[in-house]
Amino acid sequence: MTHISVRVDGASYTDDVEPRTLLVHYLREQLGKVGTVVGCDTSNCGACTVHLDGEAVKSCTVFAVQADGSEVTTIEGIAPQGGLHPMQKAFHEMHGLQCGFCTPGMIMASIDLVNDNPNPSDDEVREGIEGNLCRCTGYQNIVRAVRQAAAEMNPAGGQA
């Protein structure tokens, strides 16, 4: 067992983990953060995307021990208590989800995209979420949702 300390969604945790434990399994099984879903376990689908020290990562590609000393944000930690993050709100309003399985990872990847590019074009959104698969929506409403959220998150359109 390896001893780790990590902050997840603003709370500090200190745990012993097997060195081979994937971050996604640590989040779900030890911390109860079940909004981070296990999709493929091969990094192909992106359903397990979280933010690790502010950057989107597929948590099935990171060992929990690699997150030692880091800040992890899951889908459960992006919104104010009782509210929705602008990206969650836009996905809801623009019908950017159907079954919802890919949605947590898609939202986390989209937030990272908008943080890096405050005013993405449709093509830039498609490129930015290409590592996340959705089998239900056809992506058009996801693209619209990301663009709507970007406008709300960055009212000046990314212009200084």
C-alpha cells in the first residue's frame, strides 16, 4: 500500500492505496465520487474525465498515487452547492445529452476547452472534445451547449 494525500472537490483526503489503483477507481470506490464514470478503461471514451491540477485528464490513465499532492475536481465539484455550473446548465438547456453516460466527462473536457479557448468556433469545439465519445446525440447539440456556456463563462467573448 502507498500513502497518498489529495484534495478532491475542495476536501482533503489521506488514504492508503494499492500502487496499481487507477484514479477513477479511487474516486469512485474509496471516495464515493460516482459521477466520474468508468467507460472503457482504455482511455478511448473520455467518460472518466476529471481535472487534475486544473487540466482535463482521463482518470483511467492516471494512477491514484500519481495524484498524490494534487487537486482533483470531479463533476460533483464544479458547481456551487445546489446550483449548476454554466456548462451543466447549457448542456441541459441545449439538449446536449440523451442517456447521460458520457455527460460528466464531456462537461469536464468542455470546461477545460473553454478555459483554454474562451470563444471557440464550432470546429474548435469539435476538435476540443474529440477525445470524448457520445453514442446518442450526434454532437451538434453538444457543440451548441459548449458555445452557449462559453458565452456565459466569458461574457466579453474572450476579449480583454
